[in-house]
Amino acid sequence: MKSPVGERFSEFFDKWICQLDGYLQQLVRVSREGLSENEQQTLVSKLTAHYKEYYTVKWAAAHEDVLVFYCPVWLSKLENAYSWLTGWKPSMIFGVVESMRRKSVAELTEEQVRKIEQLRVKIKLEEEKVEREMERQQVAMADRKVVELVRTASRIRNEELVVVVGNHQVEGLVEVALKGILAGLERVMKAADCARLKALKGVLDVLNPTQSLDFLAGTCMLQIQIRKWGQNRDNQKGTNPIKLGELHNNVIF
């Protein structure tokens, strides 16, 4: 069952994906027709602003209810399967760059290859840092204070405790403990999102406008097609009432 925050974000995400699909169609047309460098840069800026909007709305919603982003009901099972701490793993974008090189869509210079490799190492370290923080948060779920609080609450429910601290006071302590845990999860989510944004911006800073369009087209195609395949599979399994053909993109990545 969706929470109010989950409901609102689901609506936003559906619209955001449809807009992303619209940008993808523009990118495909540009690759066929060709544009000036300034026009290419304008389109790149529009698309990066679209991604920034996603994270702005996501962070605002997560501040209300961060847990909905750790079990997102707006994603298909396939999308959830490859999710890394509420989103795509930053290293994934280097697969898109490598695909560009193999297909010779936009040849990279030796200097660009060197910078991309440096960025890959930097992002890997960012990922490891976020994963360590997530591990720390998970371990904190069973630290001494929380365990003692669980025992106290259990004894009160079983009426085995001479009430020195009232049940309502224990509930207040539980609320404080949960608030700290949720704040930690929100920090992890934002750190993971920052790693995603650093990876995306880092690659775009290395590429020229034409290469950036090819890279963004590949990134958009990947996200949209995985979502489409996941939705179709969920529909075939009868587990998701999303209409087939909800996304009009017909480009095969």
C-alpha cells in the first residue's frame, strides 16, 4: 500500500520518465539532422536540468518519508533488482561510455580516455564510502541502546516491568531512536545520489557537445528500456496494473 509521499512521488516519476522519453526523441532527431555546437549544448543543459529536478523533488520527498525510496512501489521488479541504494549505481555510466567507444559513435581522444579512467577510480571510491556508511547504519539498528530499548518495550507489553518509566515514555524513546535511524538512511541516500550526480557531471565535463549528446542518448535509452521491459514483464505476470505502451519510445538500445 502506497504512503501519501509514495503516491505523490509515483505521479511525479511517471511524468518525469515521459518527459525523459521526449528528450530522448529529440536526441535521436539531433543525431540524424545535426545541430550547431551551441544548439547541442543547449539540449545537453536542458537534459541535465531535468535530472537535477528529479533529485530536488526526490530529496524533498525523502525528508518526509525516506523509507519509501528503499522500497519504491513506482518501479518494476526488474528496476528494483538492479537498484543501488535508491537508484542506479554510478559505475553503470562507464558501461555507456565504453559502448560509445566500441561502436565508434563518438571517438574519444587519449586525453579523454585518461580522464574517464581517473573518474572511474574516483567514483569507485565514492561508492565504497557510501556502502560503508550504509553498513554502519544497518549495524546501528542493533546497537546496545536500541537492543535495550527493545527489551524494555517488550517487558512492558508483557507486564513484567514495575513501571518506573511509563509506556508512553518508552514510546517516546522509540520515536527518538527511529528518528535517528531514518536520518541516517536519508544521509546515505543523499550521499549515493551525490555520487550519481558526480559521475554524470564528471563524464559530461570530459566529453564535447556531440559526444555528450550520444552519451545522454545512451543513458536515457538504457533507463527507459529497462523500465519498459520491467513493466511489460510485470504485466505479463499480472503483478502490475501499468498499461502496456505507457511509454511511447520505440527505439531499441
